[in-house]
Amino acid sequence: MNKITLEHINNILDNTKFEVDEKHGKLTIVTALLPNGFTVTESSGCVDPVNYDKNIGIGICKRKITDKIWYLEGYCLQQKLYEKGDK
């Protein structure tokens, strides 16, 4: 296969453990433990704690993590193709 699919990414996400942390009343940090044991961490914050919404922060972090997984899976696929000689 020379393509990363949404189904593949969703399978990774479905088997990922997420940990959420809040700091200073205005910062959300989400750490994702991927099924293979690799960790990805993202954060989202605001300037004024009055505007802080933890759920919005979690959503932003999870979207960033999803984008990062696409990137990492693309790299892995490129490496596999390279090793096979299919550049």
C-alpha cells in the first residue's frame, strides 16, 4: 500500500490513550499515548483566563495530534517505500 487512509488514522486514534492537563487556568495540555507506545503532546491556551474553555482546548489539541499522526504515518510510509526501492 502506498497510501495512508482515514480508516488507518482513525484506527490509531481509537486505540490511543489521551491524558488532559490544565495549567494556570488558561492552558490545556493533551498527551496521546499511541498504540505503539510513542507519545505526542500538544497544547492550547489563551491570554485571558476569562476566555478559557477546557473543552475547546481539548478539541484543538486533538486536532493537532491527529495532524501530527498523519505526518508521522506519511514519514513511515515514505521510509518503507524507500527501503523497498520505490522512491
